[in-house]
Amino acid sequence: MDKTTHIRQRMSQRGISSDMLDLVIGYGEAEGDKIVLSRKHSARLLAAARTLNKIVDKGGLVVVADGEAQITAYNYTGRKH
């Protein structure tokens, strides 16, 4: 999406980065012609990010499922070819 001169000026004035805009666009909720990422929703994403960091530390995670049944889970060790 292209940025207008107006939004570039406002981002500069308000300390808003392009990465912040990308997060709002990716994870915010549409409200008419606006996309809103509230403090409450941001806090839930932050909690998910902490969990994601744990998964990264493990090298990834695999869940084996059959339909709706979760059968097992283990640390990802890479693809075996």
C-alpha cells in the first residue's frame, strides 16, 4: 500500500514506524475505513509473542493430529530427507 505525504508527516510527528503500521494492518480489526489495533488486542498479541519466543527457543514445535484429536507433540528437529 502506498503512503501519502500526509501519513508520512503524521508518522514522523507521532513517532509511528512503518513496522507499527504493518502490525496494525496485519492484526488490527477493520472498523469501516479504519483498522484499529487496541491496547487490549495488543496485550493479547504480546502474550502470544512470549509463547512464540519459547517455541523459537525449542527450534520449532510439531503437533500431530487426526481430525479433531491431538495425538502427540514434540520439538521440531528439521526435515528428514
